[in-house]
Amino acid sequence: MNAALKNSGTDWYLGEQSLADPYLYVLCRRTEQTALSIDDYPALKAHRQHMEEDEGIKIALERQGMESIDGTQSG
């Protein structure tokens, strides 16, 4: 996924914003709960950070009482 995102040449997994991007964001968040380090996947880390700036993601995090990965409380 890291290579595909890097090779897309855009901020979006499929080359343009799609439903794949929020799903990829969820998967990238779950990386924190595994032995993997997001730092080993720079394109995925950048995508996760980019998605946390998305208004829809901010709303979803707020509604679920979740924080962004950088620790900023939504809302």
C-alpha cells in the first residue's frame, strides 16, 4: 500500500480522492496497535496526516470521541 500510494503521484490512494482513502486512514490508525511502525511507511504516514486535516475525518473522530494521532482532541 505504501508503494501504491507513493506511486500514485498524488495525496490519494487511487490518484484522486475516493472511498479508499478514509478506509486506508482507518487501517493506518490501526498500525499503532500492532508491532509495525508507521515510520517505516512514509507515504502512509503522510496520507494519515493529510486525512486528519479532512473535515469528514474530523467530524467522524469527534462523533466517536476519538483523538487524532497527534493527540489533538476533535471538536
